[in-house]
Amino acid sequence: MDNIATSKAELEARQRLAQQVNTTIQVVSDNYVQDVGVASATDVMDRFESLVREVTNTTLADLRMLGREKYVDEAGTYTVFVAYEIKKAAMYRMLKKQNRISSKLSADEKDQIDAYLDQAIRDAEGGDE
């Protein structure tokens, strides 16, 4: 029962964090396409989203566990709370690193994405983590 409760808590924490990462990345990618405003925005967006999926999968493997609390009531029922974090700036840096090695994007697209991610990193380091 102990292991099952812990596993369920960790799985739910990871799922919720993945949803938050997905939402954050979706906002960044939407803003990127709006700001760039290129004729082939759909094509660039598809490639950027592919890059985002690669990074999200990699980044979620590098979670930091902040804490875990386990409680057992009188009936023997386990309740487990788990807290994980991923720093926004670190996630954006990972995106930037993947962007540089991506073969799916042109040099101009890579430069544009880098500039946008640099701004996202500055914003995240300004206390929005």
C-alpha cells in the first residue's frame, strides 16, 4: 500500500507538471509565431512544436523533487504528497540547446527562435519562475 500510494502521488505530480510545461511552451510558441509573422508561419510552427516536444520529453526526465510527505490514518489508508519543480529558465535553455542542434530548422529560423528564447530566459530569471 505504501509503494502504491507513493507511485500514484509521483505519477499525478508529474502529469500536472507536464500539463503546466505544455501550457507554458504553447504560449511561447504561439507568441513566437505571432511575433515573427513570416509567410510560412504554419510550417515554422510545426517545426517549432516538434522541437518543443523533444525538449519537453527530455526536460521532464530532469525533475527536481522538492519534498515528499506520507501520512497513514487509523484505517491504514496512505496519503502521499509529492512536490516537483522545473525551472522555466532551465527549460528555455534546454529548448535553445535543442534548437541549435536541430536539423529541421533553417539558420534564420534558428536565429529567430534563439532571440525569442533569450527574451523568455530573461523574463523567467526576472522572478517569474
